[in-house]
Amino acid sequence: MQYATTAFASSGNSMTPRTAGFGRTMGSQVVSFFDIRMLNIFYQCNGKSRIQLFLSYFP
């Protein structure tokens, strides 16, 4: 949940993720799997979910 990798740049990237593969989720208007995972860790939600993921939008 932040700006895209090309935000504020006239050409190329203005930001580079520390972990390769996360660049395509940066600046997305859709909440990614990792956004949800970080929130679950922060709020200590360790319960099992009945939701099945069918999209491979994350690296």
C-alpha cells in the first residue's frame, strides 16, 4: 500500500523493492496477499481461513 515503483520519476524506477518480485504489487489498487499476511501478523490473527486463493498475483 504505497506509491508505484515509477512514481515521481521522469523515466525508469524511483523506488526498488528490497525483495525481488514485489515490484509489481507496489502501488497496486488491489490488496495483495502479502498486505493481508502482514496485517494478520500485526494483529496476531493465526486462525485458519476457509478462503481458497485461486489467483497467483503474488510472487
